[in-house]
Amino acid sequence: MKYKLGVIGNPIEHSLSPKIHNIFSKQTNINIDYQAYHVLENSLDNFLKNFFSNGGDGLNITLPHKINCLPFANTKSSLVNLIGAANTLRSDSSGRIFAESTDGIGLVKDLKNKCSISSANILILGAGGSALSIIPSLDACKPRNIVLDNRSKNNLERLIKRFSDSNEIHSRILNLDNFNEDIDLVINATSIGFSGSFNWHRELKINNETVLYDLSYSKDHNQTPFLKWSSQRSEKYFDGFGMLINQAAASFALWTGVEPETNITKLDLIND
Ligand code: NDP
């Protein structure tokens, strides 16, 4: 059997997902045909219908389709229901489509190799789609507090309210304005990415033991602007490459039932 898989997005050309899944395929001896598909917003519906009615087994969903793919799913995980977005679709043998979000699982799996999450004061910079998708998985690790800060106060308050009103989130979700303790872990969930240097609009209570983690990642050994900023403040800083590998592994396991090894390096992708 060969699984028909892929990733859709706009843009999609720079996606590392085909390489990552092909490494998983070799490692597990599971045959896959995994392609990157450039899908525009107005052709999403047609693409999904055609892909799954022509034997598609599963898809990764990236920007800008993480929300708009949901009407196509017959069932959704409780996490997808909570955050209203998915990054993985899976077709079962009767053609029913299941939607899942593996970003938060991927982040937590990677972070667990780098620091302790339980009892930590976690600060998330940013209040967009990725901040929304990682909060439930961080909450499940029982941190001391989850604190948020964001450039735009409206988006920040909207996100805090969304989780404060939810029975499914047990941690305190706080605005940094109301928080004075030291921070153990800072997660950069802004889309500043590679545009210029990183600066935050206020001083953060961090020290050289604070773990600094960037959801953005470089494909090589160049540092992201957030990591350059981090390297002047702490000894412990990481980019989101490990999250990328681990969210992909969780999708692969959902499609095939087999969990691949996640010890892939950037060099493995360059050499593949
Ligand atoms: P969104 O567009 O949904 O949110 C962007 C956030 O960044 C907002 O909070 C926005 O603030 C903030 N922001 C943008 N520009 C600036 C700036 N110049 N200064 C301060 N804040 C800024 O993006 P996503 O949440 O979807 O993505 C964020 C990052 O996470 C991306 O770089 C993406 O590549 C990465 N990511 C990595 C993954 C991985 O596997 N490693 C998985 C998923 C995402 P405001 O509200 O004020 O506009």
C-alpha cells in the first residue's frame, strides 16, 4: 500500500514537509507519495474534494487554509473544536474526513527535551493563530501561569477572554500588564520571523536561566532575529525546527498509525 499524502498552502514552495515525511517513510518502511500543492483560497474546496475523492489519505494544512478547511471535515478533535483551526486532515476507509491540530503537540514534545513545563511561568509573545493553537497543549502540562503579551492590545484581550471563558483550560491565562513574577520560558509566537531585528516594546523579567523559544526557524544554521536577541540575554535559546519535526511526526502517526523517530537535523534535510 502507498499512502497518498501532501501539504497545501499559499505560498508552499519553501515547505520542508515533503522532505521530512519522505525521511519518516524511509525510516519506517511505509510507502508514501507526499506532494506540496499550491492551493489558492478560492480553489480550496475543489482541491479538497478532488484530492480525497481520488484516493487521498491525508493532508497537512498550512496558511492560509487552517480555518477554512474545517467545513470540509466530518469530525474534529476536541482541540480543533476549541481553537477553531486544523493543520491535519485524515480520510478514513469510508471517506469521512477527520481534522486535527498537531502544532501544540509538536511544540510540547520538543520543549520537553529542553526544559520543564510543569510549574513554569510561561510568557507567549504574540496573540495570533499559532499562540491560539499552542495554549491548550501547554495548559495540559500544568504550568504555573500562562502569560500573554502582544503588540495590539485588542487582539491580546480577545485571546485572553477566549481561554478565560473556556472550561477546558485550567491554567491562569494572564495579561503581562498584571504579572510581576520571573519568567521561566518565553515563546516567540509573533510572525516577525526574518524581517529585520527583533525588539520587544518593553523589558521582560528574564535572566540567563530563562529558556527562550522561537516558533520561527531557519533552514540552516543562521539565527532568527529572536534568537540573536535571545543570545544576548540567556544561555538557553532554541528555534522552532524541533516543533516542525514533531508536529509532522504527529501527523504521520495519525495517517499511518506508526510514530516515526524525530531525531532529524537541519543537515539531514539539506542532504536529502
Ligand atoms: P499570525 O499572523 O496569526 O499572528 C502574528 C502575530 O505576530 C500577531 O500577534 C501580531 O501582532 C504579531 N506581530 C506581527 N508583526 C509584529 C511586529 N513587527 N512586532 C510585534 N508583533 C508582531 O501568525 P501565526 O501565529 O500563524 O504565526 C507566527 C509564527 O509562528 C510564524 O513565523 C510561523 O512561521 C510560526 N509557526 C511555526 C510553526 C513550527 O512548526 N515551528 C508552526 C506554526 C507557526 P498583532 O496582533 O499586533 O498584529
